[in-house]
Amino acid sequence: MDGTTAYPTIRDIAARVGMSKSLVSLALQDSPRVAQASKAAILSAAEELGYRRNAAARALVAHRTRTIGVFLLDLHNPITADLVAAVQEEARRRGYQTIVVVGGDSATERAEIVKLLEFRVEGIVAVGHRLPAGGREAITSTCPGVIIGSEQTGVPDLLSISNDDAVGARLAVEHLISLGHTRIAHVTGGRSLVARRRRRGYEQAMRDSGLGAEVSCHDGDFTDEGGHHGAWAALTSGRPPTALFVVNDFAAFGAMAAVVDLGLRVPEDVSVVGYDGTRLSGLRALSLTTVVQPLESMGSQAVAHLCSRLDGDDASPKKRIRLTPSLVARETTAPLRTAEHEGA
Amino acid sequence: MDGTTAYPTIRDIAARVGMSKSLVSLALQDSPRVAQASKAAILSAAEELGYRRNAAARALVAHRTRTIGVFLLDLHNPITADLVAAVQEEARRRGYQTIVVVGGDSATERAEIVKLLEFRVEGIVAVGHRLPAGGREAITSTCPGVIIGSEQTGVPDLLSISNDDAVGARLAVEHLISLGHTRIAHVTGGRSLVARRRRRGYEQAMRDSGLGAEVSCHDGDFTDEGGHHGAWAALTSGRPPTALFVVNDFAAFGAMAAVVDLGLRVPEDVSVVGYDGTRLSGLRALSLTTVVQPLESMGSQAVAHLCSRLDGDDASPKKRIRLTPSLVARETTAPLRTAEHEGA
DNA sequence: GTGAAAGCGCTAACAT
DNA sequence: ATGTTAGCGCTTTCAC
């Protein structure tokens, strides 16, 4: 049950076709220096023997792995899947492989990052709202890194790719205003950087629209529960809002539930806007209006950056890329009902 | 920008502390044969130099990688995350590492499986409703495999771990019956094996409860849209059901939307039961009654099986493990309203 | 066009 | 307790 010995080696192939192992190696790389006939023989022998290249051996001698490590902070976040797909796609296009590891507690995170390093990945793409534990060390050693979804400052050699939360928040607010809403409250995501940016974007957009006096924030977090909590607080306040801009989609789902729990309806009584553009937001039963992040572009730019650094194009000393989000209007937002209809 | 040379080797450590590289190797493995003093010196030198073990080199010589490959068919499926967590946890507990790859189109699937083999993983856990392209070859070569979530027949040396769909379907039907429902329709998932099992389980449970005459199936699939379609068909049929058992959670969400689109309410007019127990089903805005699969147990048993085979315990020639699901009653199911109240 | 030989970083006998 | 040596599977000069 030895994991390796059962595999045939180039030596086995060589023996079978009666040539040297160097020739076999050349043939396997499709080198033009090998005669067509020999190449064919070698290839078919390899096939018959069920030969598989040994990644360890070739990495050892080639001094490179052409592999990019992908670290996932949270597999449960639905945007992770799209990001991984984009990263994988772009890496393949550029001739790199990816291996992905998934975080857990902080010890696991550290261990997984170390594993990536031991595999000698040539670059690391971290996906998540923060750097993995041990991520800093990883980056400050030889391997370049990119973090998607967070903005780490003060980590040299680390590029952060994110969407422009200020723009996204503005998009949400302006959408609501265009629908006639003025009493627009915000359910926050706590004190994380992303949450604070969205909050500031909301406040700024409100002020810019002359609605500075209507600014109203309620504590929540990035979860269903947090959204429910924040929305509940907003709607039971002295001056309940007619619209809610919630820090992310999951929390927005919680907010929708809170509206219903209070005997109100979405969107007739309260409009709700989320953030992220997760696939879930498109579910018919939810159909959430939300700000969508350009995930595909974020993923491919991460790989593009890594590859250009690996190719020695040091002409990209960027520390941050902020992409522009967009808004998808669905069924949780509707024009404000006028006072006459409301009977209020 | 060479991925490897920048890393210090045991030779560098040896030079720095003035000992031989074998001693360094031993010390790094925490061998008792090394003097405490030397060990300390070596460890601190390694630390200072930023030494990282070279996985390729040690795999090459050790003839084993202690690594299990995890193949993910669909990252978007929310149950994938829980399964991965369970697999990873169990592997770590047993001293194995995991590396995960993610499928895409069939060429990608094949490539990713090959990659796993080239890494010389000692076993493969595939997660998904079917085998990855190239999976069959992977298994029939030296590496043992387990597939979670599907039941592949006719692939030797492949264990499939799944939940017992017949039991799950029965749980759903009996729950509905206990609530007083008799007109219980099923929204199917198409012709896949899992879909057929759930359908048969539904039919059998209905018959066993003397409701054979009420059996009513409507075509859907495993998506939001498919569920909406099937539920619509069921509810607009000549004899509309008062309860729906839907093939999976996603489709159940679509079914919930269909109920609403028809001007009816969940659960007052129509009860809905899903399948899988995805986290989403717990969202307050959805709060779906569903059959939950024992994901943690499925993941850990997969690894347990692999490890026992790797340790030579050939005493487990199992081809299939079926675990028992359970039902979580939430807010999409309610007692049948009696005729008087219905006014029908 | 083909083969021989060196060596990647490491482990594991086998010496000392 | 520590050093020497061989060799894992492969790529890559360098000869022939």
C-alpha cells in the first residue's frame, strides 16, 4: 500500500522500449530531438504501463512547480466558488496549476499556508476578508501573494484586490433614492475594514444627496442573524426607515426575515438592498436587489498579477486594485408608497 | 523569481551550525538520536534562515506523501463545504494532509485528477453526484478512492458513501402525513440515480401509508428553476397537493417561490419539504423543513476507509456505505388546514 | 538521434 | 552522538 512504488517510472518505459531514460524523458516532453518512431513507441509504452509523471521528482530538478496556491478562508461563502473558478481558469490559461487549501481555526490556517510553501507554490492567492494566520510570513518569504476581498495595509509585497465599497454603497443608496426613498437606514457589518468602508460609503452618499439628516446605522454583522438583529433595531426605532441597505447578502436575507417578522412586507413596506451578488440572491424565493462584485475580474487579475511578477515584470509595484461593482435590481426594492396609499 | 532556489536547504543549515546534513535531517524529524544541544542549535538556525521543508524532495525519497486528494465536483453546492471540512478534519486527525482540486468541464476534471495522481496522493475522495471524468482510471490504478454523494456501481475498488435516500424520502412523507396531509406531491430531480432513489422512496412511503392513490410526481431538477417548474405543474394540476416533497433544498426554494407566485402561502396553503439540510435551509427568510444528510459522518468515514486501506486493513471490502439521514422541521411545513377553515 | 552522467533536497541505512 | 553514502525519479548538459 505504498503510495509511490506501484507507479512505473521512465526507467520502466525505457527498459520496455529498449532505449535510455533520457530519451524517454525527452520524448515525454515532446522534444523535437527525438525521432518520430521512437517517440511513438515511447508514448505508447507509457500509455500501456499507465505511466504518470512524478510531480515531486520533476519539481525537484526543475526548480519550479508552475503551481499557484489558493487559500480559502471560508468555503461557505458563496462568492468563494466563483472566485476559485476565475482563478483556476486564468491560471490554466497561463500554464499554471493551482492547488487549493482551506482554512479552519488559526492553527489550521497556519498549517495550510506552510503546506503551500512546502509544496513550493510560486505564488499564493488568498481569498477572504482577512489574511490567513501565517499569511504574513508566507508573503514576506520568497513567494509573492495576492489577497482578494480584503485590504491589508502594511504588508509589503502583497497586492490586495477588492471591489470599491464606496462606489457600491453609493449605487445602493442612489438606487433607493431613485425609487423615492429618503428614510434609508443601514445595517452595518461590525468593525471590519470592509464593513466600515460600506458604512462610510453609505453615509457619504446620503450626505451627497442631501439626506445627511436621515443617516441611520444599526449594528449587525455579516450573518443572517446579524442582519435580522440590525434590521429589527432599525424598524422598531422611533423613525422607522422605508428602505434598508444591508452590509452583505446573507445579512440582507436576515433583514428580509425581520421585516416579515414585524408583520411588514418586502418590498411593499420596506425595500432591501444587499451586497456581494451571491448566487443565492438570485434565488426566486429571495430575489434580492444587490450590489454585485466583479468576481471573475478579481480572480483573473489576481493571477495575472502573480504571473507578471513571476515573469520578472517588476513594473507592477501596485499595492491595491479596486474594481467597480454594479447593481442588480430585483424584487426586494420597489418605489416608495406615497402617504395617501399608506394611510399614514 | 525561481520558485525554489531561494529557499534554504538542510545543507545551508548544516553549514551554518557546522554539522552534517543528515544530523540536520534527523533533528528536523525530532529524532531522539540527536543531542539536545545540537537539536536546539539546528532548530534555531532553521528558524533564522526561514527554512521550509521541501515536500517534493521528501516525497521522492520517502515513497509516500501522506496526502489525500479531494476532488470537488461542484463548489457551489453548499453541502460541499461541510463535507470538505469533515474530510480535512479527519485526515488531520490521522496524520494525513489533503489537497483539494475543483472540477469544471470534463477536460478540467480529467486534468485535475491527473494532477492528484502526479502528486502521488495516497487516496482520493471525490465529492459530488457523479464520478469525475478520469475518475475511473484514477481508481483502477494504484490509488484507492471513495466517492461521497453518489453511488457508482461497477467501479471496482471504489467505495461510495451516501445517505439512504429511501429513508430520507420516507421521513419527509411521514412528517407530512403526521401533519394531516394526504395530497402530497413530489417534485423530482430528473433521471439521475439520486433523484430516482428519492422518487422511489417517496412512492414507497406513500403506498406503505395507504396513500398509493395520491402519488403524484412532477418533473423538476436540482435547481431553483427546476423546483419552481415542477411545483408550478403540481399546483396547477387538476388535483393540487397540499404538500410538496422536493428533491433537494435548492429546488425546494424554487418550489416555495412557485407557491407564492400562484398567490398561495407557505405553509398555510402548501407545505414544502426539501432535502440535503444545506445551511441555506436554515436562513430565517427561508426556514425550510428538510431532510438533513449526516455530512460530517460521511466525510470522516470516507477518510477512515481510505486510511484503513492504506494501512493494509484489507478487512474492509465494502462497496457501499449508506448513512441514515434525519429530518429538521422548520417553518415551511404546518398542519393541514381543515375544510371548514379553508372554505373549499 | 541517442546515451551516460550529474545532481536537485532529502531520508535512511550504515559507519564511526 | 554524529558523519558518510547511496539513491528516490527526473531533467539536462554533454558526448558520441
